[in-house]
Amino acid sequence: MPQLNDQERRAWLRLSRTEQVGPVTFHNLIARFGSASAALENLPRMAARGGRGNFVLPGPAQADAEIAALAKRGGQLIASCEPDYPAGLAALEAPPPLISILGHPHLLKKDMVAIVGARNASALARKFTDTLSRDLGFAGLVVASGLARGIDASAHEAALAVGTVAVVAGGVDIVYPPENQKLYDTIGERGVIVSEMRLGEAPQARHFPRRNRIISGLSRGVVVVEAAERSGSLITAQYALDQGREIFAVPGSPLDPRARGTNRLIREGATLTESAEDVISVLRPMLGGGFGEPDRTGIAAPLALAELDAQADRIRAQVEEALGPAAVDIDELIRQLGAPAGAVLTVILELELAGRCVRHPGNRVGWA
């Protein structure tokens, strides 16, 4: 995997910070044009073809300022194509293009286990988390969590001596919740803090699922200690399931609403977890190994740009007619239209950049 030079790193940052460019679109653009620099050159043209004429790119000065500010804090940006990028994240179908980190990047090379759970955790659950986190750490596993109050904080505190990774929903320089300032500072000194958000960005509700996706993506498995139904911890567990990770759940009293989510996970096949050994015995065969490689065919068409554009123009009306407010599977769309995949994907990409259609989980798209 290549190490980006300064110019291309700036281009990666500009592209990743561009409106309408999420991880899937980013990697499709890299596959189509070969580099972020080339993609940036083509974005205004593609957005115009999709119906938007005033497409504005983040300037080089903005990217340079973010890179300099992060470096001043002792942090760095790691691109998904670089050797220091965490293997678990790199194996995702659409990894975050860039992550910002503060602390000790060598921890990202180690096998990890995520521990997540309720913010309003019970005393017993916090005590169990403390024991579990320490035991997993002394067994050689780095503990990842989300720096929230409750279970997250307990997991981080117990794993400080052996290594912990905090994934945050805002910029790596933003402490949330503020009560965890001391823990944040200590993790920065002894562990590592990770985010895909821009420096200085305050966490918002829509950022937390993205944080949860990184927590599970980094890890071999996710342990859910306490979780009510419809909690964020169950979102992390669902990401883990989608990513092919192992799911562990700690049983609780049926009288405690904080145990309903974990008890349901166990009924649905999660490993019932009463000790670190329950986790280690499942993960042992995969520790030190690789992660499954994703299928990244993207838009990488061998055709010249002019020919691909011409093909896209011929089927644009058909693609727009086939799209609707309900999301449709892209592979099914290609089959129904009987059109070249590269042309269909190009039209969708242009509509995305114009802000007219949006991607949904499961490789689906619909009108914005």
C-alpha cells in the first residue's frame, strides 16, 4: 500500500471533506479516476452533468490548516490506502478515507475487542466491565470503545495500563461528554483517540452511528454489557454483524430494561459472556490473522472518459426514471436496465454529487 505524498494527502483531505462525498462515493471516485487529485479536477464537471452548476470544493488552504492544526497537537492523518491504517477498518467495504489520531498509533496494529453499553449503567455492570476490560487487556487485546459515560468510560479506565482506543463522534480535539476530560487526556497520553470527523467539529446526533461503525470495524468482536432496546450499543452490534465480526452479550435480569437488548442478542445467537475467557475462546483462532478483503470493483471502467460520459448520457433518462423516493438496490437497477454497469454507476455518482440522490445501507440509492 502506498504512502501518500503531501500533495495527494491534501487532495484526499479535500475530497473527503467535500459536500456529498461520503466513504462509498469517495472510493468510487478514486476507482474511477485513480487519484484524489484527478477526482477533484472532475468533480465540478460531474456535478454539472448531474444537474448542479455551483459546486464548490474545499480549498487547499482549508486542508493545509487542518493538517497543521492536527500536527500542532501531535496528531496525524492516516489514509485508508496507507500501511499504518488499521487492518480492520481497511477491510470494510467503504472504509473512512482518512482518520485523525492522537496518541500512540502502534496500538492500532494490535487485535482489538470493543466493549460498549449503557450510559446509565448499573453499578454491577460497571464492575463487570472493569474486570472484563482488564482481563482482555492482560490477554493481549486492546479495548476499543466510544468515550461515552457509563460502560464506555469503565472499559477505557480499566484498560489504560495495557492499551485502549477511544473513537469519538466529533473531532479528535473535542471532548464529549465534558465530564470525561480527565479520561480523554489520559487516553491521549497512554492510548489513542480516533475520529473521521474534521478537527474542531462538535459531535452531532448523525455522527454517532459513524463512530459506532468505526468501533466495530476496528475490532475482532463487540461485547455489549448493558443495552436497552433501540440503544446506540445495539447499532454498534448491528454494524459488527454486517462487518462479519463476532458479537458477545452479557446477560442481565429480565426485570432491568437495560438488559433487554443484551438478552435479545443472546437469543439471536450472540455469545453469552460471563468472563474474558468466553470472548477469548471464540476469538483465539482469528487473532493475529487478517480480515476478509472487500470487493471494491467500484466504477473502475477501462473506457476513456469521453466514451463513458457518452454511455452515461444515453441511459441517463432511464436511470432517473427508475429511481424513486424508496431506495432501490443498485445491482438490481443495473439488471433491470440492461445497461453497462460503469455507465449506470457514473450516472448515480453524478446525481449524488449534484445532491439529487443519496446512498442507503445495503448498496441502495434513492432520490434525495
